[in-house]
Amino acid sequence: MQIGFYQYRPVFGNVSHNLNKVVKKLSAVQADLIVLPELAFTGYYFRDRAEVKTMAEDPGKSTTVDALTSICKKKKLHLVTGFTEKAKDKYFNSALLIGPKGVEHIYRKIHLFNEETKWFDDGDIPLQVNRIGNVRIGIMICFDWVFPEVTRVLALQGADIICHPSNLVLGYCQQTMLTRCLENKVYAITTNRYGYDKRPHGNLRFTGRSQVVAPGGTLIYRAKSQCDDLLVMDIDPMLARDKSITPLNEVLRDRRPQYYSELNLKQGRKP
Ligand code: ACM
């Protein structure tokens, strides 16, 4: 399977510029699955929720999604992309799985990071694995990496590849994803943007270093921090079906959930 990512630097608020850049780049690739960054077309550092409202789109009526669908159709490609989603009177930090026939799944970020909690509504769709042929992909967004439950649930649902659109500003995630891939024996494609969002209310710098990690926790490829990088590479997703970690241990089968009851009982953020 040919998988990859496109690491780039969206220009804040300039959806058509960012879309043209991505479409042009994707027109030159031959791949089965490409992952784009979080909030890939609007940029990240919103002033407030009112500003999100001016840019968010309903994926069902979105010229951005239409353009991405036609490139998927032309190239027989699947994309996982961050998307600033409007759904009636709600606004989500979402990721879309788009194929040749259009949107196949929407994931809405369930762990909002820092000021995102002021701009977006909490994700309200259960984690779900989707198929591309016989390969199963799970989607999470950026800060979800801090919560190992997310990767674990996707792995328990049978995910072979975790698609992870990101806009990382801290330095911990890339290294931590090696562990997520080891403890679940899955692949992960973390696509992170780079550059700055320079806004009147402050500046944010994003850390790039997009990467692909194999099921043993091995780093297959990591981009540099501050440059465009389009990666396409061949992987064997079926390697993620082998969950053994010693001759006598498997990472999912050998769990002892009867000793993990606090995971169910302790209430986190209100639903
Ligand atoms: C993040 O979740 N964008 C850090």
C-alpha cells in the first residue's frame, strides 16, 4: 500500500490559497492514502469562536470538499484531512476521510487542546475504524495523542493504520507516538504543519517533523521541522495484524481489563 503525508504551512484564513496548494501537490502523486494536517485549509490560531464561524464549512456543501473529492476520484486516492467543520449551530475541529465518491467518515476531535476549548464544540462521534479495501484505518487528531485510550480503542477496533492530522506546538508527540505504535502494534502517520500563525492576539509556531511509524515502534521516516515535505512510501499494513511482542505475549490479547476498572469509573470531562 502506498501511503504518505503532505507537510506544509497553511496561510491563516486563506482557504482558497491553501486548497490550491494542496490540490496542485496531490495532482503529482500516486498513492492509496495521504494524510494532511489538522485544520488544513483555514489555519489554526483563531481569535475566538466568532472567527471560526466565518471560515467553518459544512462538508456536505463545501467547495473545499468537492475539490478534494475530485482529486481523489482522478487519482484513485483516499485522503484524511483536518477540517474546520460547521454542523448546524456547532463547530468542530474535525478530520474527514475522503475517497473517490466523497466523504466516507467524519471524526470530530474529542480532546480539545488549550484555547480550542473556547473555539470548538467537543467531538460527539464515537471512535470508529474505516476500511480502505481490506485495510482498516483509525483517525485521531493532534492532542488525542496524550490520551493513550484513543489509540488503544482504535487498535481494539482493528485499526492497522492510525491517521493523525496534527498542528503540534509542543515537542513531545513525535517521540510518544513510537510508544503508541509499539504498545498497540499499529502504524501511525502523524502529519504536522510547520511555520507560524502570526495573529494580532499572538503568534504560534508549529513543529513539523511529520512522521510514519511502524507497528514495532520503529520510526520509518521523519520530516525536518520547518519545510514542505511530501512523502509517499510503500508499507505492508498486514504487519499490524501481528500483535505479538514476545513469543508468549500479545499486546491486545494479554490485557487484564478486570484490573483496569478505574478507566471506566472515573469521570473525565463532562460529556
Ligand atoms: C493540538 O492539539 N493542536 C496541539
